[in-house]
Amino acid sequence: MTDAVLVADLLESGAVRFGTFTLTSGQTSDVYVDVKRATTDPARLRRIAERLAGRVADADRFAGMELGAVPLVVALALVAGKPYAIVRKAARTHGTGTRVEGEVPPGARVLVIEDVTTTGGSVVETVGLLREAGATVDRVICVVDRGQGATEKLAGIGVRLEPLVTLDELRGSRR
């Protein structure tokens, strides 16, 4: 899949909207990215998963935080044939109370998948929880990076961010 195909999938699905939006961070933006609009379509989800699969390198398994990364991680696991884990946003109040669902053996090389990165706060939390579980995490692949600090924040904890596309590429495709 080329960058142009991914960009087209995101734009045609309505995953990228232009206007005035307030982001989770409280910042205002002229672009809103909701990758779930693309990943709820099986053909688009498959193309994204195949693109991710081409970049898994030496990962033993994959992980992502609920909700946006879950379909990506599951689809990638099916395409690449490797196990995955899901990281909860909050601990369960019943059962085991765990925040990481799925086996993460000590020393496992876990590739974190994210739908959209902005400042990097939630993905840094994901990496921290996986490391606490014993995983080795040194890379995160996101579908879209908004270019607002996630790369630098992750580098500060020894993790490289690899976006499939950037917000600038999405803006540029609109022209």
C-alpha cells in the first residue's frame, strides 16, 4: 500500500475532517482525525494492517490501548500471525484488576500500535504499563502522527515513533 492509498482511505472514509475542532488535549485544530472511521471498514482495515505488517521487524507480539488501537492490533495479529495484548485505559474494578489483557512474557519484544498520536501522553502510558509487565518496548507505529510532540516525548523514554502518515501529509493531500 502506498502513502497515497492510505491517505485516500483516510480521506474517503471521513476519518479526516477539516474545520474547527477541540481536541482531547484542549487544543484547537483545523483538522480532526478519527482513524476508527477507516478501521470499521474491513477492506480499509486490512490495507492498514498489511501496511503495519510490513514494519513489524523483530517484534514478538503487538499491543495497543483501547479503544482506537484495538482493531488495528487485532487485524495486525491476524495478518502477521503473532499474539497481541490490549492495554486498558483504567484498571478493572472487578476480577483481576489488570490493565494489560493478553500474555506479555518477561523480555518479550512488544511493538505498540496507535491510531493517532498528538502529544504522546497516552502512548507513553501504554509503554510504561507494558514495561512494568516485563516487556521490551522500543518502537511505536501510529497510523497518523499530528506532529505535536509525541516523537520527542517517546524519544525521551527510549522509544522511536514511526508514523504511517503525518498530519502535514493529510493537509497537503487536500490542496
